[in-house]
Amino acid sequence: MIQEEKKLWKKGLNLIVGIDEAGRGPLAGPVVAAAILINQKDFNLLKNNKLIKDSKQLSEKQRDRAYNFIINKIKFGTGIVSEKEIDKINIREATKKAMVKAIKSLEKKTKIDFIILDGNMSLDVKYNQKPIIKGDQKVLSCSVASIVAKKTRDKIMIKYDEKYPLYNFKKHKGYGTKEHYSNIKKHGICEIHRKSFRC
């Protein structure tokens, strides 16, 4: 999982940023991106932690433990784009916008040499970058970003559950589960549902 970063370190590019998102597929709530700085020192902190992998491969408890470890050790930034903006500009553009926001957030804490992003898109930023499909499974920095993005978004959806208790957002986080569709059928959509998605 560290091969991409190692290649760049050998070229003298030490400040590698991995980017991933959470929330492209749900029917409700924002899309969230995280940008994570991984240098060689950070790698030594992470390499023996068995919880550092694609967030989808972790249970909620494992993800919580990994997230708490990461945010106390690694520099990161997050970017959030609301469901209303997703409806205006489409989910792909909203995802890119969230990623750029995450980079700008991270820029306040550190310099950046190179970006690796999960997916098949490119970002309108000043840095050289490499998109990698399934980067969250193949690249350490993107795996770390996937955990931070997912946990950040989950926390937002748990807060929304307090405001919209009829939908049980704390359980499914806005994804199109059978229960979620049933609740939409029963109560209609609420303010945080994506109107451009088929609910």
C-alpha cells in the first residue's frame, strides 16, 4: 500500500497528500472529502496499525479507533459540500469541490508536494497529482483519508438524526437502505434529501 508514496519520496517529493471522499452514493446529506499528509515519518507511525485500511473494510468500532489514532498523529484537512449544492452542480462536481476544499484546509497547516486521489478525476489545483481507481484500497494515504472522510460524514449524519428523527439517519447515514426507502415512502423527503437523486 505504500508503493506510490515510496516512488515519490525517491524523487524528493516528501509531502504526499492522499485524498478520498465519503458520501457520493447516499440519498441525503453532504459529500465529505479528506486530504491527509503522509511523509516518511508518518508512515513509520502508521505501518504497524492493522486498522489503517479502506474504511469500508472496517467495522464502525474499528473505524472509530483508527480515526482517533489518525487525528492525533497526522495532519489533515476536510471539505464539505451540502446536499443543496450537490443538486445544483451534480455529485461529481460536488465531490471535486469537496476535495479542493479539503486541500485548502490542509494548506493552512503544511506545504504540499504531490497529491494522490482516489478515483478517476483531476482537480483544478496548482499541485501535480495522480488519480488512482480504488486508491482507497491500494494507497496508504488514500486509505487514511477514507477513514477521516467517512467518520467526519458519519458525525454530521448523526447530528442530522437529532433534527430529523423520522428517518433514522444515525443508523444508515443517508444511504438507500430498505428502511430508509420505507421511511421516505411514509414521511416524504426532508430538507437534507438530495432532490436530484431518485428517492
